Amino acid sequence: MKKFLAVLSLVCMLTVNGTSVNAAEESNVDLKGYEEVQKTFKPHVDEKIRQEKQAEKARKEAIRRKKAEQKRREEEARKDLGRRFGTFKITYYWIGEDRWGYRTAMGVRSSRFYTVAVDPDIVPLGSILTINGEEYYAVDTGNKVQGNVIDIFSEEPLHEKWYTRDVKIVRWGTWRRR
């Protein structure tokens, strides 16, 4: 009985509001139209989501590869640490008579008998070298420093003969200006 009264009151309300059963059927048609639209566009939306997921996966894979390559290079560079690196021609250079000071290729001020110029294709800038038991910082380059040549900075002209020495890498390309 309660169900009958509920249905009767619903019909009365629809009739009073000017709505009929036909309107309810039209509303049902609108729902079918919505379902048709959803069927039409859902594959496109799903495809877009799939493409975004693939792009994210590719980006993460590229980052992973880059990190793996960087790790491989660091491990390769560590193999040279502490070993005899080779024989180099040792020369000296100085800033000249004006003594205005000198900035290196890495932007730091040259320091007597600690700064060396190297060929960055042979020894990376930032490396710490040991020559005859003394540590030097490879922070400079020069137009005459090519190949296995190391140019030691001096604040006064030195007329020593060029000579060759064994060079040992202490730290490979890691020294940074502070």
C-alpha cells in the first residue's frame, strides 16, 4: 500500500508540474545519448591516457639511462686515480712584469706552484695531479698547452730547462672553486 501511495504521489507531482510520462521517456533518451557520446569519446580519452603513460615511462627510462651512463663514467675515471698517468713535458709560465694578477680558465686566481695549465682533452679541468710528490690543481688552459704538456704557474720567470716527468692523478676532475 505504501508503494502504491508513493507512485500515486509521484504521478500527481509530475502532472502538477506539467511533466508527463513522455518527458520521463525523453529524459531516458538523453541518457542514451550520453551513453552514445561516452562510447564515442571514451576510446580517444583512453588513448590519450595511454600515450601520457608511455611518455612518462620513456622520460623515466631516459633519466635511468643518463644516471647509469654517469655512474659508468665515474667508475671508469676512478680506475685512473692513484695510478701513474703518463709522462708529460713540464714547462713554467708566469703573469709578466705588470703583476696585475691572473685568473685561470676556471675563474680562480693563480697560486704559485699549485696551479697548472693542461690540455683539457687529456686531463680534465679540476683534476688534482701529483708531480714529483707535489700536488697541483689543473685549473687553467693555454694555447701552447696541447697534448702531454703541463705548464706550472710561477709568479716570477723561471729559466729552467724543459723536462719530462711521470704524472700521477690524485683526483680526477673533482676540485671545485669554493
